Amino acid sequence: MPQYTKEQFEEKFNALPKDIQEAIVASDTENTIRGIGQKYHLHIDQIGELMEATDFVMLGVSPPKEYIRDLYQRFESEDKEKVRQIAHDVNEQVFQKIKESLKQIHNVENETQNMKHETPMTAEPPRTTESKDEIVEKIEFPEKEEKDIVKEKLQAMNVMPKAESEYEMKPDGGNKKKWSADPYREPI
């Protein structure tokens, strides 16, 4: 996502429909998102990330199709179901109220109308053995490239460098320093 300046955010905010502007600045929306974060035991920084991602969708900066993926990356979470549930709750409690305006600023209606006017395909779509849920999961949560660090370390040759000692042994036992008094003894 490109970086925006404060002025660019203000321009985008001023161009939004009134209901979205009110939803962004409303304390009710903030409290709703904070409540969702607390419901799913999110840390305070993760609740802030949730608020920011939600605001970006409402501002038109981030497309709604990428909302779940954006949350997944922001939370750095392995729990895909938890992220989906959070997104579902935000959709039900925040986005539903401003659904029509969100469609307008993200041009969702135009895309669906353009798809209706295109000529239908005559060939059958390719069949896959994967279920719909598996395909959706691959799209929403692309697999991370994981390295097997243990295997990599065991295959490499690890050699500790030898350090030369500067300590010399004297044959007459002169290594010890003779003390006349105990250095740790304190006077009474």
C-alpha cells in the first residue's frame, strides 16, 4: 500500500459520503472495534492495527477484498479462523451500517455490472479436486516460505575457532600471588 501524507488523508476523508465520515469519527465505531478486540483477546497494539485497517477500508485506501489478508499480516497470526471471525464481527457491526456507501467508494457495483454485460463463457471452467474452502483459504492466506533451520544448521559444518591462551604455567608453582592479609576482610 502506498504511503499517504496527512493532507492526502484529509482529501480522501472530505471526498467521502457523510455516513462514512460520521462512522470514522464516531466514538461508537471505536468502542465497537475495541470491544471486538477484547472479545478475541487481542493485545492493545493489535487493536490499534484492527482500527487502522478498518479505517483504511472506510477511507477507500484499502480494498475490502484484502481486509482479511491485511488483518492476517498485521496480526502475524497463525490462527486463520480467529482472523476470519474478527473480520466477520467487524463486517456485521461496523461495515453493515455503511454498506451502500462502501460499495460506492470502492466501485463494487460497477464491477458487478461490467461482469453482467460481458458475453458468457461457453467452455466449462476447469475442474479441480480442491474444495471451495481450500481454494478460498489459499487465496486469503498464501503460504509462507518456511525454512527448516535445524536441518540447515546440522548440514553445515560448524567449527569453533581456537583461541590461544595467554596464561603461562610456571614449574615452581609461582602462579599464585601471596597475600599478607585477607583482601576481603573488613576492619571491625
